[in-house]
Amino acid sequence: WAATPSSATLTIQPLVLVPANSMVVAPNLLDRSTGSLLTLCLNGDPNATVEVRIYDAAGLFMGRTTAVLDATGEGAATIDVDDLSGRKLGAGTYWALPIGGGVKGKTPFMVGGAP
């Protein structure tokens, strides 16, 4: 078959498989030259609300976000590292800690580049 021009736009989203009762941060290494958004993909209890707290490497609380999980227990939240609860995250290592909703563990992520 031959490709024909179209006005449709194709958007490719990365496939993120999240194990049961856990969280994945994508990308886990954020280069500010490509943007400032991180996606927190969660898998936990159906229809639950999960608070995700962000801490720096020294354990200082940096901010929080909330995700509402759907009927299958999956959900996502986006954080902007240039505006997390009024703060900009500098280059470094951070931890995302889910609270509630059957989601367990803490997940590290890194931010690179100047705020």
C-alpha cells in the first residue's frame, strides 16, 4: 500500500507499564531543555485518591500533587518542576512518595538543567 497525505496528526505516547500497587515516574531523568513536566503513573486501589509528596535528596518536602485512580486502579498526575507548589526544583535527585490508595514505595527521579 502507499501512504497518502492526510490532515490527521499522529501523537505517539510512551508506553508505561505500571506494576500492581506501585508508581512509575516518566521520564525519570528530566532534561529541562526538553520541558518541565513529569508524569506520575500509578496503579493501586480502584477509585482511590492518592497524594504524591515530592522530597529532595536531603528529605526536604518540596510539594505535592493528587491523582484519582479509575475503576481499574490506574491513574496519572502531572507535575511541573518549574512550578511545584510555587517552587522551582533545581537540578538534582528527588523522591516521589505516594500516600494512600494502595500505592506503595517511593520512586526517585532526577532533574537536570537550570530552572
